Amino acid sequence: MIITGKKNLRVLVVDDTIVYRKAVSDVIEEIPGVELAGVAHNGKIALAKIKTLNPDLLTLDIEMPVMNGLELLTEMNKTYPEVGVIMLSTLTAEGSDATMRALDLGAFDFILKPQSKGQTEGKQEIKRLLQPMLKAFSQSQRAPSRLRTNKRKPLITPLKKSVPALRHVRRPPAATFKRSNKSEIVTIGISTGGPNALSRMLPMLPGNIGVPILIVQHMPPVFTKSLADNLNKKCALTVKEAAEGDIIQPNVVYIAPGGSQMKLVASAAGQDRRIKITNDPPENSCKPSVDYLFRSVGDYYVGRTTAVIMTGMGSDGTKGLKILKEKSAYIIGQDEISCVVYGMPKAPAELGYLDTVMPLDRIADAITKSVT
């Protein structure tokens, strides 16, 4: 995977551990289109080097002496808001909570520090995770325009000009089932840029919306629990990490646990729908997978589903949306301008699966109208 553009993406590596500084630096020097701007072993030094080295992006550790990653992000928001940040996080409750705070402070996204013991294996894991993230940043709204491989329209462009005219794209097969007037469930697929997007959108929903909401946010284990707890503090709705056997309830948001698949099944009595957590294989290299959840929702809520596809890399969710479309779901897509990465909504938009395309700040209103 090669990152192309007019100029190289310049990355400053910030970590107090020499092993990780060396591993990340080596990986950056191996990726075409990316160059190592420099290294720093704490936030204070990094802040000085941003001024002299002019990086486009930092890879940033959280726990560091003198000035930690969160303190550095706070200072960058004041003086260098244009510089992007990818966090390197540990797979712990403390690490996931700190990462949620970093995302709240404007970090682009995060990758996990490798759990493997071998340096060669660890370096390969860093490269596997970091390379697509760097490509996503280079194409995102956050990146300087000189780095983007796709030309994005200015933020002041009217919405109707920022998305493809659906009459020019291929339509899906005609729906087999007739849709009822309102939805009885909402399901959402989201990835890169998701925590911040959900932090803006979900608090706009009323606490008495009257339906359950099921979300797949691409995240590793532990982090989805921190995300749910973080969102629960901000929302009128109850937000929780889904658990095996949960009977879905109205006015509750269920977030799929990282590292597992989540689907809907019927309860033993057949009267209720409950959460089933499985160890089924990844789909689209994702676990949890949006497609996996969307298919199951379509099995039980024919003509009574609102599905939302939002910011993220890749195309997870497209196949599931095809099934939901055929079962008369109402499908909302986030528009290109407000996406951090216009990946997941792009394919279904081009295929004609979306009933409406909305900027982030109007999605909650569209959801509410679809269920009331």
C-alpha cells in the first residue's frame, strides 16, 4: 500500500520508550510516501520540535515523563491544531480510558502497541496497523490539502453538491417487502473518526426515542467498554457495551464488544430479541463487523429498520446494507464533507443503497424522524 500525493507525509515519533521509538521510526522509513521528520521522548521536547520540524502528523504515546500525551494534545490544540495525531495505546482499561480522552482532544485515531514479545513480529504488527492509518490520514479532511490523494470540496459547498446524484448511480434491486411507516430499531456502522462522531451525534438524540440502537464501532477489546462509558456520560440515552443475552430495550444504545461479533437472535420464548455475542471469524478483516450485525437485524425487523453508515475506512457494511435495502430498511449515510474518512459510506452511496445523505449534525434528527 503506497501513500501518494504531491509531498511526503512527515511524521514525528513521540515515545519515551526507545524500543517503540525505534520500531515506529523504522516502519515509517519503510513506507513509500512517508518520511520520518524526527523523534522525541516526551511531550515538551515534541512541542519544541513541531515548531522546527513542521510535521504533518505525530505518533504519540500517552504515558511519558515531563509532559504526557494528553498534556501535549491540550497544548497542540492551542498552538498547532492543524497537526494530526495517531495514538499508540496499550490494551488495558487505563490505556483505553486515556485513549478515549485523547480522541476527545482531537486525536485522529489510535493503534495498539503490539502484544508480541519478539521485536521483528512486533514491528510487523505496527506496520500492519499503522500503514493504512497513515494512508487514511493523508486522504482525510484533517490532512493538509497537498497530501490528499482525492480532492475534497470546501466545507462551504452546499450539501447537494457534495454527494453523488443518486440518479447517476446503479440502483439496487427493487425491495421485496413493503416498509412500514416507522422504524422499531436503529443500527449504526462506524469506524475511523467514530468516537468523536458518536460523541457529537448521540447526545442529540432524545432520551425517550422509544427504540433500541445497536452500534458496531471498529475497536479492539476493552476500548469498546471505555467508549460506551464515555458516551453514557454525554447522552440522555443509556449507552452500554453489549453483553451476551441482553434483551434489547428501547432507549438503550448497545455497542458491540471489541474482538467479538454481535448479532440479534430470538429469545427462547420468541417474544423478545436478544444480543448474541459470538467468536465467529472476522468479516472484511473486522471483528466486530458491521455486515455481520446488519444481516441479523434484517432477519427480524423487515421494513422496520433505520440503518446508518458513518465515517470509516474500508467498505464494511455495504453487503449488509444491500440486504437491509431489499428488506425495505430506511438507510442514512453520512456525507463526504463531514466524514473523517469517506470510506464506509462511499460504496453504498455509489450503489444507490442510501435513502438520504446527511452531514453529521443532521443525522440525529433524521434518525428521530424515522422512528416517530
